[in-house]
Amino acid sequence: MFFVVRLIINMIAILIIAYLFPSLIWVDSFWAALVSAFILGIVNAVIKPVLIFFTLPLTILTLGIFLLVINGLMLWLVSALVRGFHVEGFWGAILGSILISIVSWILSRFIPR
């Protein structure tokens, strides 16, 4: 149940950012946003921890700021995997991941525990 709620929140966050910043991220359809949120959840659960482990010295050296790069890379990877979900370049992926995280966090505040 929790995974489905997180999936819907991330999908809505992707749609909001795509609507507010169409030159940064764009989504062709509702289904592309749903698949993107699903794949992003899987990528964040499987690939992201491995990347964090291997880049731990760099993350410590940058006081955690390198995690923003990892989040951007995960979003960029999802845009390469999902047809209909597009991110404008590397810096667009980093900024998009920050914005999606903020919107997702705000939306999750409205969900009762």
C-alpha cells in the first residue's frame, strides 16, 4: 500500500514539474508519467544504493552534495529508459530531480500516516 501511495505522489510530482517547467522536463502522457514514477522507484531502490556505495569517498569529500548528482543521474537514466518521458540534459536532470523531490515531499505532507 505504501509503495502505491509513493508511486502516485511521485507521478503527480513529475506531472507538476513537467507542467511548470516544460523546457526542463516533459511528459507525453499520463501513462508515461506513471511508468516513469514506477521505474524511478525501482532505480532508486536498486541502482542508487550501489552508486552511493561506490561514490562514498566523493560524497563525503563534497559533504553530501554529490548525492544531488546521483539523483540527477537516476532521473536521466529513467528518461533514457521510458518512452514519452524526457529530461533536458544533465543539468536539467539534476534540477529536475531537486524539484521533483521538493514537490514529492510537499505532497507527502498531505497524506495521513
